[in-house]
Amino acid sequence: MAFDLPSGERTYLRELAKRQAGIAALPVMRERERRWFALNDGGTDARPPVVVETWTFDRDFMPEGVFRCSTDLGRGIETQLLRNVRNHELIDDDKVCPSTFDVGWWTSIDEFGVRIEAEHIKDSQGVETGYRYKHPITDLERDFGMLKPAKCSVDREGTKSYQAFLEELLGEFLPVRIRTGVFGPTMLTHRVIELMGMEAFFSGMYETPEAIHRLMAFLRDNALAVMRWAESENLLRLNNGNQDSFGSSCNFTTKLPAPGHDPARVRLRDMWGCANSQETVGVSPAMFHEFCFPYYRDAVEPMGLLYYGCCEPTHPYWEDLRRLPHLKKVSISRWCNQAFMGEALQGTGIVFSRKPDPNRLAVPAKLDEADWAAHIRESLDAAPGIPVEFIVRDVYTVHGDLGNARRAVEIARREIDRSYRR
């Protein structure tokens, strides 16, 4: 497979890679690594890192005017490099700028043997913000038979060819590495909603409970099959360093790989993984316990460490969630009872992964600094003596002012310094 770029783009991308390498070598990046290791290895007094996830407000962070490459190949490489460079120069949060250029295996994974189509809608600025699925299952008992076990394949030759091309292009400054997660689709209820919709899922728990159990078991087995396929194909690559388990939460830890690790063959138990169930926010704890928890428990069991949760409140289901194997981080969203979770996590070593309210950053044209500071203090007060991280997600605009995001980081750090007295 041949890859080619215009000479001007090659020169520019090499310059960009050199800029990223220079940022990655800064002493502050080693200090950030140290803090992430302290957090993830169980340090209760570890200073909380602060991260702003930028891709949701790319209309402001990566507008068309920042790009110089015109070819699709060049634009893809440029995007990856620019995202790291601009994050340091414009946001300066606690992400660690990568000292490598990372790529994934070229895989093809057909999860169900059915196509799930979606309709998308753009907002007034032309950015896709709304969508809905065209659910292939309209009667679960009748249509279940259309679901097939996952079919997986990997293009090793293509991946290696692309890696070699990038190594020749960027390797003088950034070594090119293949990185992976565990591959398995463990957001089980998200797959349910894609296949049949939320109304059918919720009503099915009452009307056809056996069929819902059958579907959840299928999704669990499918997720495990994909994970074990990747493990058997020796595709897994350690993600215990400058990678994220979920939602920009960095993975630096000495707790992985697990004992008995063979550097030539990574196992699922050597890896961070993740799961969540945002779609069951309206489900009672009893229903979650019956229809969701057993399948999630089994799906995440092979992993080494687990990040659980996203936007859903985790406190109503904590009696089940605390029993998930290898749980290391739990999402504390804006809808979560922080005080409850702060008390529940005492002495567990599980990270209180706080997701501040994105509306406080995205709605006002100018950040309300006093309000934001009070919001951060509220979380710090709710989680004394336990490891904490702040992951700002789902900010869809900063109204063209990236200074709002940078200032939010500065204020959060100020409040953290006051709380931790350093």
C-alpha cells in the first residue's frame, strides 16, 4: 500500500511533529506524569489533575482556518498533531503531551451482522449535534434471530505499512507506536438502544423480560468474544501510560501490567478497560440489578482495571457498581450525589472522577469565575481524603473564546491548591 504527500505538506508535518516533541520534553510534562501515577496508584493525597476535553467544541478549538494540509491523508495527520500542540499552547490543562505518534490497528468488526443507520441534524453553525437511530429491531422476540455473532478481522499488512510511512515521515521527532484498548464493546445498553430504542427496552423489561435477558446475554457474549479475539490475535498493546481509559482520564499506573506479564503477548488482564450505562438513568436500582448488572459484571471481568460511568448518576446503583471487578475509577457526573459518593469511596482507593457541569463553561459567553470556583470547591469538599480528578466534558461551544477554557483550568488549579495547601 502506497502513501504519498505533497512535499510542502511533508515539510510542514515534520515541523509540527518537532513542535510536539519539544512540548512533550518539557519538565512540566514529567511533573504531570508523576501526579497521574500518584492518583492512579492509590495516593489519597495526590493533587487532582484537571483536564478539558476539547473535541466537543472543535468549532472553536480546531476551526477550519488552523489547517494547512489539503489532502485527506495530510489533514488526518495534521489534526492529530495540532490537537496536542494547541492543547498545550491554548488550554494548558493536565494532559501530558505525547512523545509518540500513536495509531491503531486497521480492524473490521461487524458486531451484529445488521446495519444500524442514523439520521443526523446540523445546528445553525453547520455542526452535527443531533441524531437518531433507525432501529433494525422492531419486535425483539421476532427479530432476535437477525443478530449474528461478531465477525472480526485485522489488516496487519496495511497497519504496518501505514506505521512505516509515518515512521519515515515523523519518526525523527516522534516514534510511531500502535496503541489499543481492549476492543470489546462493553457499553452494553448503548448497543440495546441502537438496536431497538429506549422505549422498547424499558417496556420490554416488563412485557418480555426473558427476551431482554436473552439480548443482554448475547451482547455480553459478543463483547467478550471480540475482546478474546483481539487477545488471541496478539493485537493488544499496553495502555498503562499516556493513554485514556475513558473520557480523557489518563491511565498512568504501575498497577498494570498484571503479574506474569509477557512483553511479547499482552493479555486482557494487563489492560485498562471501561463500561457505562447512561441509557438506564430512568431504571430503578432493582431493575438495573436484574437486567444489567450481571451482564456488565461478566463483560468487564477479564480486564485489569476498570473505569465505569459517563453522564449517568452512579450513586443510585452503587450497591451493584461497587461489586464490579477491578473497579478503579467511577464517574461522578453533574447528576450524581457527590456527598454520597464521597463517603462511599472512602478507603477504597477508587478515583472520584468528577465531571463538572459543562453548562457553566458552555452557556455564558464569558466564564462566571466566582460560580466556577464555587462549583469546584463543592466537589473538593465532597471528597476529602480520596483520590480525585476533574474531567470537563460535553462542552459544545466556548463562543469562540478559548480563554474561557484556559481560565477554567487556572481557577480549578487555584481552588485545588487552596484545598491541598500547596
